[in-house]
Amino acid sequence: MNETPLAFGDVSIRTRRLRLRRLSAEDIPALFRINADPLVARYGARPAMTEIGEARQLLESVEEGYRTGKFLQLGLERSADGALLGTCVLLRLDRSNRRAELGYLLGSEYWGAGWMAEALEAFVHYAFEELDLLRLEADIDPRNAASERSLLRLGFKKEGHMRERWLVAGELSDTGFYGLLRREWRLDRELKAE
């Protein structure tokens, strides 16, 4: 049984070009734009949004996660102009076993510029060092080669393949399952620092 979750305060993580921060009502139009893009939704667990109300519902869910501590979703805000580029999330936060599932999403107009690599490096550091987690997991569509590259670059290891696990917008897809241990993460960072 999980211990009682802890609420998330005003989390803010800075990187060279980004600020990872709590989402707010002002982000609803950007959340809708990102989540309504069929390219972004292509390999996701839910179909592309079609109405702005879906973004409002998403924000309500995110705010519930802040209050309960059951999950943490942060926006990726570009420091130069405050634009919301995407989100990172720790789902299924299991504090008693010190693990969570990592999720992320980036607007298609920002692909290929290293935004998500920069954000995930900082977000994984926060998960391991600030939240004291021991393990992160990720569940991706195996056809999403860019997502797989992001995970492997962080040090995740492929741990399994599950066939026909998701049915999204009438299309069945498999799952590639990846895991990263904090001790491996720390060792990799130490080696890179030498």
C-alpha cells in the first residue's frame, strides 16, 4: 500500500534555455494547440484533442496532481519569450517504492532543437535528487524512434516489449518498456564529469 502522497508546492526547475514550472489557466490555449496536433498525438496514449474544453479538463487533472502529490506535470517554458513548448510528467508516483513513470510531450514546431533533451535531463535529476526516487519507467510506442533516442540518451534501458497494449483512436499499438535506476543515473553522470 502506498504511503500518503505529499502535495507539490511551487516547483520550478531552470535549465540553460528553459524553465520547467507548474501549469496554470493561462496555459490552456497552448496546451490545446500542442495536444490537438495529430503529429504530437500520433504515438500518445490518447487521441488528439478536438475541443478547448479538453485542455481545461487536462489542467484540472494536473492541478489535482499538484494537490494530492499523486503525479507531477510541469510545463516547458522557453526562457527567451515565455512560450509553452510542451510538458513533462511523473505519473503513477509510488513514494513507498520510490518509483514513477516518466512522460513527455513537445509541440511539433519545436522538434529537433534539443528542447526535450534539455528538459528531461533536468526533470530526471529532480526526480532522483529532489524527490528521492530510485527508479523511473517509460512506456513508449516502439515506432517513436525520437522518443526512444531521448530515453537511451538519458541512460534508460529497454526492459520489455508488450504487443497490442494500447488502442488509441481505433489503432492498436505495441509498447516498448524502459527503465532507469538512480544508481545507474548517478554513475553515468560521474563518468561524464571526469
